[in-house]
Amino acid sequence: MRYIAILILFLTSCAAPKKCCSQIKKAFKFSTFYVAANGGTSLSDEDIYSVDGSTLVYDTIFTPYDYSLTMGIRRIKRFGYEGSTPFKDGTETSFSDAASVGRSPFEYLFEVDYKRQEGTEYFDQTHFLRYVKDNWLAKAEYIKDGFADIEYFESSQRLRVGKGKLSFNLGAVQRLAEPYGYDPLEEWSFDNNRIHYTCLAIEEGYSVDVYESEYKNPNGDVVATSSEVWNQVVMPSILKDFVEEKRKELDNQWQHSVVVGFDFYHYKKNFWLHSWGNLMPYHYDNGNEFSYHNFNDGEQWYDYSGGLIFGYKLNKNLGCFVEGKYNKYWNKEWYDFKCGINYVIF
């Protein structure tokens, strides 16, 4: 939101000299600012049945409708295989946005998305700046995807070799993210991976009276009257809250890495192929207590990402397509894909 506000400020209140205003106008030329709301039915209501003695008890789980509120500004030139739409509604997904090389030297996207999906609310963000020249490229991006549970800032500076359809790049990447790999429950674990969960709960302010079968939260309210409810319902919630709280207490960590990558783009009206890939084989170990090296037994690891967009029209009637992107950072994976066949009947 802050980034978009700055951009709007530049557009509406520029008091700089004529040359500066001209440069700002050039930077926003052909860009699109959009605000959109979308909604729809979520999961259908579900009836839950149980038996209490000889009495049938049932309840209904209601899931509120899904919605999204999106605001953004983008300046990204379309590839040949991408169609145009009269309006941007915030639901568009273009896998090509993740590529290292675009079709214009300078491109950007700033988008925030507040949404509710299957009853869970997320505040997602996607921001990036990309500048590409014949011999070098630079990109900075910030990704927050609540559904995939990933959030990080990344910048890279690379030398580029090759022109036309295929190019290779080599450079450095700097990433800022929470200390992925850190497990707050490790200090509460036995050697056989069992958890001192009761001790942890007491440490968090809960009280346990096994003889009276009474379990209370830090406010003194009874949250369970049996060990079954305590173990299967209350404890999972306590563990989840504990892990989230401990992770929030830690500062984000810098990760400096070497990156090698490639980009390939070929387009004809009846056949197109666009692919890219990035590999980070080496990561600098700064000795920090929460460095991912410590959670990986001090060893190096491979982080990588890539994408593929393929389309082929066999004739006027029949065509097929495959599109997708994949990321694996700090042993966390998130990906999207789609594929299919189209047959047009004349």
C-alpha cells in the first residue's frame, strides 16, 4: 500500500522541474492503475453429527463467502502469446511476470490483495521492479503469499550473455525473510521427537488438574474436561499459537547467494515457448544463530525457481497448452500450473 501511495503522489503532485516531470511521465506511460472487488460462494454448509448417550446432536459449519479487494499499478508489456482484456479485475494471473527478462527495458508491478478464501483472511502483496539491458539486468521484488505461507524480499544483479531467443545470466542475489528452518518446538522435544506439551502449556499460563479432569487457560476459563479434548483440540491450538509467537519475535534474516539462470522466448502464431530458470547453488554463511546453514547441518543447499509457457496450434481446430511456475526456497515449495486442450468447432 505504501508503494502505491508514493506512486500516486508522484503522479498528482509533482512540483519538480520540467525535465524531472518528463522523466516521471515517461516512467508511467502505458501503465495501468486498477482497483477491483471480486466475490463468490465459498464452501457449502456442512452438517456435523454426533451422539451424546442416546441423543443425536448435530451442528452446521458455515463458511462465509469468498472475496478479494485488489489495488495495483502495472507496466508490463505483453508477450506475443498473451491476449488483451478491456479491464483488469485483479484476478489475472500471468506466469510470465516471474521471468527474469521482460519485453521492455523497464517494467514494474505493485499490487496488494486483501481477500478471504475458504473462511481464512489473507493480505497478499506482489511488488517488483525489473530493468533489463543487453549485457546486464537487475530486479527487486517483494512477495507475500498467505495461502502458500511465504514472505520475502529479493533483489538481484546479473551479467547477461546472449541476445534474441536465448540468454544466460550470472550474478548475486540478496534475500530478506524470516528464519525459515527454525523450529520453536525443538527445545521442547524428547530424543524420540515427542513433545513436552503439558510443560509447554503450563509455561504459557495454562493449568492442568489431571485428577479433577479440569484444564484451564491463562484467564482461568475451563477449556477441557477430559484428556481427550485436551490432547486433540486444545493442545494443537496452543502449539500453533506458540510457534507463531516465537517466529514473530525473531528478526528477518539476510541471505546472500550466487545465482545462475537462463531465459528463452520463441513465438509464432501457431507455436510458442517461453521458459526461464534460476539456480542458487552457493549461499554465504554469516555465522548468525538463525542462519539456514544451522538448520541444514552447516551444509550448502540448492534454491531454485523456474517457469514454462508452451502453446501449440496443430491446425485451425485443435490446440494444446501447458503453463506453470515452480519455486523452492529454504526447502519450502509453492507452485501453480495449468494445461489443457482446445478444439474449436466450425
